[in-house]
Amino acid sequence: APAASDGSSDAAANAGAASEQTITIEPARILPPFADDQAGRRRVILTQARGEMRLLRHESLSITADGQGETTEPIDVRELERLEADGYLAYRYFAQPASAVVKVRKHQLHEVAATVVSRLAVEVVTETQHLAAWRVRLRVTTSERQRLRIDLPAGSELQAPLLNGQRTTVEKATDVTTAENVTAYYVNVSRAGTSDESFLLTLQYRCRIAADKAKRPYEGQGSRQLLRLPQVGDGGGATVVQQVRLAVWAPDDVSFLGAPDLWTRDRTARTAFGDLFRNPSDTVAAAVLNDWIGDSAGSEFATQGSVTVFRSTGSELTVELLWWKRWFLLGLISGTLAVVGLLLRRTTWENRISMVLLAAFIAVVLSLRRDSGVTDAVALAVPGVCLVAVMWLLGLLLGRRPSAAGLAAAAVAVELSIPPAATAVVSGDSATENAADSPEKPAAGSDEGGAA
């Protein structure tokens, strides 16, 4: 009579008593029926009991085969015929009693992250109004089967979330404690797939981004803008965020200079001379967000203005952006260069070249710092550089008109530069002419003189 035995429960139960021990597994023995003579004897049968044994293990245990009886042989789990072809160890026996000896070691278990956000795409449309529109898409793998906690800024106007493109429910988490100006929500993540399958969760909401309620965003010529990203889980380490991309839409006259700490600018725009008054838009990087997050359908989300895309590896919840009005920054940088070039116009070319080389060296050194904003500043300095170049070129070609004092100094220099030899020749010629015009006088010792 064939028999089968599953030793998973015994191995796990006995291993809990010690960290390592040896266990003998014996399947239930099949006895022949009693004889009819009522003497308590069993019948003698000619058939033998054959069967299989299969061992399953808990993830905290390691099992190694240590031996088996004479009537037992180890087999591969795929050779099981009477049991499911699944397990850790398998045996087949041809007679009873049958046994197998295994060594079981228990290991300490460490908690792992229950939720892994492999990719997080955050898009925010900002304007000069109080509320900003947000769309948050998460590619999540979690062991949670019912609900997932997400913390949003207080006062957020949350729309119905989407789970793999289908509407799901959300409720406020009143049983947890949150930080100031933060509201916790529970999103229903009940799904048909297994826990190791990732799913796409989409959230859309509106909230304030200005810390001062009486102040609107982008007031003034430049400042810092603080953005608070949503948090998945309770922040206690059970949630891991791997990759984050942030796309920020802003008015066309607003320019973000550089990148925040621990973030990198995803530059895809090329600045043209005619676009100096507008913020270069990373439209290509923003367009590939759907493919990057795995959202082929793409939920509807209205955008306007120019977009700047940043990327990061981690779960930074606070992003501080440095912004300027582009026309103001253009006038500040190019105007400063024009004034400096005008002051250097009256100096020698050696001084001018030295100042240009020094400025280029400083720009190169500052550009070595990651996303320091030097690239944006250099683009805005193009008009000032062109103006300085034109002024210096005109000064070189036209020159400066000589003044009256300059003419007098030149005349004195010419007069003083006449050589002495030329003066002597002129004097000699004059003396010769005077001698020729005057009557000749007799020389001393002549005949006339002697006669006199």
C-alpha cells in the first residue's frame, strides 16, 4: 500500500527548541489487519508498503540531509509522484520501517522594507496664485494587501486616486499621529495580483505652496520656493524610495537657478539668443515621464508655462528652489558686465585680457560644483559680453580724437627731437652768407698792412 508523508510541520516545530539539532523523520507505519481468530495476531501479507516523504522549510531554517535508513533513498523533488513536486528535500522508501535524518539550523530573521517605491514621479504646476496642482505617480511593491498610508500637506484638496488606472477609495487616517501641517490618508490598494507584483498608484490634489498665506508665489524679483513632497508610509524605515523625478511648471518669466541639494537638473533644453527672456523648458524630459513611470495611458493633467525637471535617488521630502525673474537677472548680469567693460575701456589691452581670463577662470571653477547655476548665468551674460566686445572693437578701430594739449605736447616733442648737427650746419651756412655779403678785410701780415 503506497503512503506519503509531509514533514514540514515537524521540522519547523522541533527546530524552534534549539538553534541547531538533528531530527529523525519517520513516516506513519502501516500495519496489516488483525487475523480472524481473535487471538490478537495480525495477518501475514505479501505486499510491502511503499511511500514518499517531502520536507518543507520555513525561511528562517536551513535543512541538510544527514542520512537515511536502509529502505529509504533520497530523490529530487521533481521525481515525486504521490506528493506535489515542490519542497526542499524528498525521499522514497520501499519498505517499513523507513526513516531519514536531517540537520536543522535556525537563523535570526531581520525585518525588511514592507513597501518599496521603485519609481516616484511628482509633477507640480505653480502659478502666481495660492494653490498649486499636483500629480504624484508611484510604482509600488508592497506586502500591504488592504491599504497604504500616504502623508500629504494639510489642507490638500485630494481627488479620487487611481490604482492601475482604476478608481479606488481613500480615507483620512485618524488613528495615527502626524507632524505639523501634515495629514495622513489610507489608500485602498486591494488588488488581484500577488504581493511581489508592482502596481501604479496615481494621486492628484491641490494645496498651498506659499508659507505665508498673505503672500502669493513668485512675488518680487527673486527668492526661494519650498515644495513638500508626499510621504509613503509612516517614515519609520519600513518604506524605501529608490528613484524620484520632479517636474515643476512655472510662469515663462521665472527661471530656476541651479538645483537643490541632493538633486540633479535633468537638462534637455538649449538656450537660444531669442529665448533669453524666457526660462528654457525641459519639455523632452517631462514628456518621457509617462514611459519612465510605466503609465502608458497617462491620466489627464493640465500644465502651463515652462517646465524644469530634477532627479534624485532617495526620499527627500522637502525641496527648496532658487528662482529669479528672468528679465531682472538678465539685466543684472549683463548690465554689470557692460559697466565693467566701460570702465576697462580706458585701460591697456593687457589689463583687459587679464580681467577676461580671470573672469573665465572663476566661471570654470564655479561650474565644477554640481548644478551651481553657472550655466544659466553664462547664458544670461551673452548680451553683456556682446555689448562689451562691440565697445572695445569700436574703440580699437576709431581710436580717441587728439586734444589741444596733446597737439602742443607733440609739437614740443618734434622741436626737441631736432639733432645738434643740423643746427650747426644751419649756423655755418648763415655765417658763410654773411661773409660773402660783407667787404673783404685784409689779413694781418699782408703786403698792404706791411706797407702801412
